[in-house]
Amino acid sequence: MKSGGLKGITTSGRERLPELPLLPTIREAALPGYSVYAWFGVFAPGGTPAPVVNKLNSELVRIVRLAEVTAKLRAQGGEIATDSPAEFAQFIRDEVNKWGNVIKMSGTRVD
């Protein structure tokens, strides 16, 4: 897009990308409340002790916040969120709820 080979219309995340500040979000352009994006997270087996989960989380947050890691992720259009384990668990519940409702509303069934 920066070289002119592609023309962007919108992005699907909640906020504009810092690298493409003139490109609006779908939420801004047409559908208030719209927010769809691919996300990645790290999970541990159920029953993993809280101190282990917290240490893993703090190290991952530290790594993702390294300037070189942040720059590479942003260059690929990535938005970086480094939540606490509790916030990530709530995010997962919200995603299950959102997409469960979409599936129900669509009438999709497994054959």
C-alpha cells in the first residue's frame, strides 16, 4: 500500500494502524461496533500454578515490548496487547460469546 501497488479501503481492528493513519477502520467507515481481527495468545495447561502463569506472562510481555519485536509485529500490521492472565481469560470468554452468537444467528449447523 505504501508503494502504491494496493489501495486500502479499511482495516478490521478497533483502532487505526499507526503505520497507516489515514486508513479508517470498518467501525469508522460503515459499521459502528465492528471489530474482527486475528489474534494470538499463549495458553498453559489447566491447573498450572498461578506463580508459573504469572512468570510466563511477565516474560512474554517483556519480550513483546522489546523495540525490535514491537517494530516487526507492527510492520506486519499487528496490534500489540499485553494483558494480564485474568484479562486474557475474560477476552477469551468474550470471543466465545461473540462468535457463538454469530454462529447461532447464522443458523449454521454441523452435519
